[in-house]
Amino acid sequence: MSLDRRGEIATPPNRYDLTLGSDKSSSLSRSEAGTYDIIQAEIQHAKRQELATGVALAHNGHNGNANGNGLPISSNSHDIEAEVKKRKWPTEPSYFLAKELLMTERTYKKDLDVLNSSLRQVLSLEDVEQLQPLFELLDSLAQHHNLFLRDIEHRMVLWEGRGNHETHRIGDVMMKHMGALPIYDEYVQTHLDILHCMNDMYESDQRFRQLYKEFEQQKICYLPIGELLLKPLNRLLHYQLLLERLCDYYAEEHTDYADCQAVYHLLIRSTKQIRAHLPDSANFVELCELQRDISFEQLVQPHRRLIRQGCLLKHSKRGLQQRMFFLFSDILLYGSKSPLDQSFRILGHVPVRSLLTENAEHNTFSIFGGQCAITVSAGTTAEKTLWLAELSKAAADIKNRPPNMQLQLTTLKNCSSSEEGLDMLGLSNGTNSLNSSTGGGNGPLTPQQLQLQQQNKTQPSRSNTALHVCWHRGATVGLGDHLIAAEHQLSGYLLRKFKNSSGWQKLWVVFTSFCLYFYKSYQDEFALASLPLLGYTVGPPGHQDAVQKEFVFKLSFKNHVYFFRAESAHTYNRWLEVLRSTTQTQDFKNVHSHASNN
């Protein structure tokens, strides 16, 4: 397939009108899968045909209010309407998997547009030229996915409408567009160089840094730029997942089986390369993000790897103090969030090479290293077990590294393991709540501090990033969790109800990077609201919730409770699967994994 099909994007004749129906409905219409209301279209078509027939009969001297058999036209209209509405909608798993492809493709196309169109517009010509390899690839991907999305939408309209059994398939549509794989292969090979180039520009060019920060604060950029740059890699992994499930469902004689198998085998080589590169790429993106949020020079190092970040309560003479811990392959840092801005100030460190741990009662344990001794408490036993396992493994791994790969700790001149000067900085507090929104404070802020705090309140924050959510929720997340979250993404319509409300609101929901984003429809550019899910639990509602609807799942954190309703059992199970893979229940999976590896 030729990838240069710019002249073919024009709307062909007799193409279906793909206009979305009203979003004011309080129920999920099955027609939402294809964005075209087949029932209403067929009813209107039938009525127009009847009207035309009635006019013709009147012209021939017959009663215009009756058809050829003497029956009132209105009665026939009601019969047709009833017959149309009786028609069963697709219920097979292949239909819902194809629908998931459509829904997530819409989100992916918008993610590409954020980078290829919106970001490009704010950069200077010099910046675009320096990032030319990126924008050339994005151009090619955007052209391809405009056509791909058009074909998927058309196929789903036929699948839900008057199409015959031959249209109940999606593998042939995917096969038609596999000519784009060479673009992805090139993206896999070059994306890490692009990430490094962009980070170098950010660190060395104050003008570019300001543009970068301002763009990330725009509503359209709902994720950090680094995470958006990894989307093409994650997209191929999602294709592979859907194809695996389609092939598992189909019998070999099914009309769609051969195409799905063929596409799956075409994808395998590319996805193997992606899985080999993605851990390093995700690690680099996370290091760059942390570098911009914590006061630690030269955090991004060639061989440094993020293992885990999370909130622990540090024992001190002042009582329990909330601290954010960052475990890397060579160093353990801990610090606190400044009440004046969104940054984290590093207060102490422990070299991983000399690190030792000691278990204690309840959820408490001690960390020793160099001349530092820290006692901390985790929120749960599972969380404590997770930290102890990863701290011990990191200490064992670094001793097996060659001397030339052991990083020198040359950037610790501003760190103090004794946390000197905390009172002066306003960071010392008695017993911080795990859900506190700031690092606390011992007394009233100075006029200068109040002025700085007010200035920062007017600036958009990065409150949805994993770092800030971990701080507010007392949660923890590791690099492995980031990789799982990247692979488990979902989009679609859900009905949402609050804990104490009676009505349901239909929303377009996008789940990515541990967070739900809510839109009125998939065509909206900006999210109406978002809900970070680290720390939340997900499952069916209980008897005490008194929710009588089908396919409802419940999200809860402390006294925050939300109910969401899916359109089918398949969709319900899919949302549960994805949400459970990236909420805090993942900690328990990690604990079992570490226990089996040690």
C-alpha cells in the first residue's frame, strides 16, 4: 500500500454521515459504537418512502391517506418502526473488540494531533527544523491514521446496520493499513534519540524550556509531552492485544480469522522491538519528568534507573512526617513538597551500594546507609513488603555492576540527611495526614512566602502526574507499573453517577497514565474533568450502595465514591480488567512477583 494518499482523503460520494447523535441521552445507545444512529436513519428513510408513495398515489387519483391495500400510511409507519427497533444489535465478542479498536483509535488520533499540529504551531521554525525527524514521522503517522479511522468508522456503521455477514469483521480493514508498519519501525529506532534531543533542548535553551512548559500547561496537552511521544509504541501493543483476543474467539473457518492471524504475525516483529526498547524509553521519560519536579541536579544519568517512588511516614523527634521517597538503581532520595510551589525539595539521601534494611512491627521498617538511619512506616503491609523487596534487590544488583557503571554521587551538596533547616523552610509539621494537600507548616507564612504562594496558585499545576498523586494519596508506583499502565488504555462512553446523586450522566471517558479523563463527547478538545486513580479500589457495588442497574462498577478512595455503568457485560469486564491493572491493587501482584523471584 502506498502511504502517500493525500489526494484520497476527500469525502467519497454516498459516504455515510458520521455525525454523532445528541449527548443529552441518559442511556447508552448501541449506535454510539459507529457514531451513526442506524435506527433513526432507517425510520426516517421508511417514512420518506411512504410519503413519496402517498404522493404518487394521490397523483394517480387514489386516496393520499391510504396505500394500495387501503391501509392507513400511519399504521404502516408504526409497523416499520417497530420492526426496525426489534432488530438485534451485535453481541458477539468480536464486535466489542472491533468497537474498542474504534474508540481507542479516536483517542490515539487526537494524541498524534496534539504533537503534530498543536505542538508544532507553538515552536519556532528553528525548533521544528531541529526536531525534523520527529515531525516527518508524525506527518506520516497522521496521514495513515486519518484514513485508518475513516475505514474503521465505515465498517462499524455497516456492522451495526444493514451490512451482511461479510461486514462483521475487522481483520481485513487492519490488513489494508499494514503498509504503515515501516513508519512504526523507524519510529521505534529513532524515538529515543528524539527524546534525548528534546531533553537537551529543554536543558540548554531557556526560550525552548519556557515554550515547553507553557504548552504542557495548555488544556489540550493533557499528558506530559514525553508520555505522548511514547503513544505510537503503546498503540501497536494494543493492536496486538486486540488481535490475540480476536484470534482466540474465532474458529479457524471464520471469515475474519485468516486476516487477523496475518496481521498479528506482521505485528510480532515490530512489537518485539518495542518491548525491547520501551523499558529504557519509559525510564528516560520518567527521569526527565522527575528532574523538572524535584530539586536535584543532574538526575538524568545514562545508567540510572527509576525503581519506585512513593509516600512513607518518616519517624522523627517531631513525630510522623510525610516524606516522598525515590528509589533509583544507585541512590535513594527522600524529600517533601514545598508549600510555596509544586516542586519537591530533597532533604536526604542513602547510597544504594551501602543500603541495608531492617523489618519492624506493624508496617514499620528501618533503612540504613552511610551514616544515615531512617525509620519509616508504610500505609499497608503489602506496601511495606514491596518497599523492602525492592530496596534489597537494588542493593544486591548494584554490587554486581561493573565499577565504571557505578555513578558518583557528586550532586548532593544541597542535601542533608539530618534535615537541617526544616523549621526555617516551613516544611516541618507534626503528624501529616496521608491525604494532605501540602507539606504542612508550623506557623503563619511570611508576606514574601504568601506572595509567592499566590503567584503559584494562578499557574496551572502538574497535579495529575504520578508524583503529585502519590503525595496527595499516600500511594506508591514503580517503573513496572508505568509500563503496565501504558499498555492498558481504554476509551469509550460510560454513564457516571456520584455517590449521593440519582441521575446518570453520559460521558466520553479516556483512561491513560493512571487517570480517567472525562469529555462530553469524543470530539471535544479539552477534558471537562479528570480523576487520578492511584490509591483507588475498583469493583462491583455492594448491597449498601443500592445500585440496581446492570454492568455497574464502583471506584472508591476513602469517602470518595463514583459509579460507572457500561453498555454490556463485555465492556464492563474490559473496564474492570484495565482499571484493576493500574490501581493500587497492582501492589499485591508486585509483592507476589518479588516473593517468587527472591
